[in-house]
Amino acid sequence: MAAAAAAAARAVSVGPGLRGLQRTLPLVVILGATGTGKSTLALQLGQRLGGEIVSADSMQVYEGLDIITNKVSAQEQKMCQHHMISFVDPLVTNYTVVDFRNKATALIEDIFARDKIPIVVGGTNYYIESLLWKVLISAKPQGMGTVQVIDRKVELEKEDGHALHKRLSQVDPEMAAKLHPHDKRKVARSLQVFEETGISHSEFLHRQHAEEGGGPLGGPLKFPNPCILWLHAEQTGIEALKQVTKRYARKQNRWVKNRFLNRPGPGVPPVYGLEVSDTSKWEESVLEPALEIVQSFIQGQKPAATPVKMPSNETENKRSYHMCDLCDRIIIGDREWAAHVKSKSHLHQLKKRRRLDSDAITTIESQSISPDRDEELKEKGSLGQNDEELKSSI
């Protein structure tokens, strides 16, 4: 069955209306929070389309750890070819996203060369980003090992945050203006880029954006025909998860919204949402729509399904600079600022500040007596004394 599906997929690479033109098979990317069924959908699509699965999970690359990382079983791996699973020794601590990107990119190109569809199953956000976009900055420059690069960043992060930020403002004032001194990880990363290349981090980003096909997320797309499927559940669905898992699920969903939905523009592919709240309707709500969307991509047609869109304000400034003195944070973007001032952490700080201000005013009022009040008290004291003298004379 898988062989027949693969043959069918290859057969549509050239079709009516496009004779002599080679259609590009899609890179299928399945995103979604923990527990939404990403692996299940990937397996089903792989079987039906004759595709091969590429795991983009930073923990599943390690040998062992099968239970805690919810790794696909040996049986499932026999049903469909899987890649990027269980090939790194757990004792290795210097496996980076660059190592992943280089190996996974070569695998995907090989899968395409064999007229098959690569199906990337998301798990780690920056792993997925490294496969979707061309990134000019490499964390492993020539002549330097991964351990050295990581050690340098670790060394920088040990220094005082304000001192690091001051150094960054001298070599890259544009990036320094976007980062808070307390965000040592990002400040150290930007300094690391400058130290290793002699080019500021912001200049690297400008070059990426200026490349043909570049967009707000970086350089142009690495592969020309990405088909992104987002498995998501309603908020009741999320609340049913355990507390830790629930927080992680919300974080993953925020990443999808921030990286794809809130930043329309060149180089940002459309995302097709699949509702997974009711697992009893998996076939009709998830599998069948997913197959239809991928088949449309294979045939070079626009899917009938509408991509997920976020309401946006054309006048909104995505790079505006806001400083929250209450929370001691720098917020970039109008929408992010609007969300921050409504956040629990900000409202807590606001309530705390108002309480402190109220206490301070009360203290000042209790310690301060007006001149008129002072004279009044003196006068009453004098009258009281005269009354006592009058009584004693009688």
C-alpha cells in the first residue's frame, strides 16, 4: 500500500496544465502541543503517502530515554521510516541545533531525491526553525569546535548583566536597544556573534531580511514548498492536561502564534489548523483534512482549507520600544505591550506599587500637622490651663 501511495505521489509531479514543468513535493511539518497526536498523524500520513518521518525533538535524538521522551515504538518505526531518533549518546552534552540542522537537512534532501515526502514532526521550536529558514549565522564557525563555542557563551553569561549590556551597546547599539540587561542569555548570544565574526548581530539579521525571499523571521525558506499543519485543542482540552504539561502546551502554542500567525509577510508560510479536541472524530477532523491539504500541495494547487489567521491592526508597530518601570522589563511591539499591561505579573506589580504609595501617604499624613491645626491645639491647651487656674482661685 505504501509503495502504491509513493508511486501515486510521484505520478502527480507532472500533471495536466504543467507539462514539462516539475512540481515540487512539499516538506510537511506537523506542529502542536504535547499530547495532540503529532506522531500519530505523521505515521498515518507517512503510510498513506509513502513518506518518511524526521523527528525534530531535541530529546529524542538521544539513545535510551524512550519512556520519558514518549519515543515512537519499534513497531511504529517499522510501519514507516523514521529519522533523527536515538543516535546520540546521552552522555554527550554538546549536541547543538547546528548539528541537528546539518544532519536533518541532508536527510530531507536525500528523501526528496528519492521522490518521497519528508514529514517533520515538531517538538523543539528552534529545531523546526532551523529546517524551515536559511540562517546565515552559524553557532559553529570554521576552525572552532562546538564545545569551545558553547563554553564562550557560558563564560559570557557568568558576567554581570549590566556590564555585558554596556559592551553590547558599544559594538551593537541597535541590538542593545532591543534587549534588557537582565536577559543575559540573549545579550551574551549577540556578543558571541560579534566576537566570532566581527559583524554585529543586528547587521546579520538585516542581511537575512534583505535576501530574496527573506522575512521577519530571518532568511528565505530553506525548502520552497512547506506544508505546515498545526494540531491544536480548545482551552478545555488544555485544562485537562497536568499542570506542567499544560504550561508547556501553552508555551508551544504561543510560539506558533508569535512565529507564524502574528508575523505575516514574505518567508512566513501559511499554517493550516486541525482541531484535535475530540479524539472520537480523529478521522473526519484531523486525518482526512490533513490528507486533502497535503495532496493539494503535491498537485501544486491551493488547498480548499483556509489557513489560520490572527486579527491584525495595520497601524500596529511591531518594533516599537516600551519600558515597563514597574516590572523592570523592555517590551518590543505594540501588541506585546498591550498584552503585558494586562498580564498577571504586571497587574500584581501595579497593585503592589499602589499599596506602597497608599501606605506612604498615610504615614506622611500621620506625621504632618498643619500650622493652623498646631495653633488650634495650642489655643485649646491654653484655655484648659486657664480653666484650671480659675477653679483653683475660687
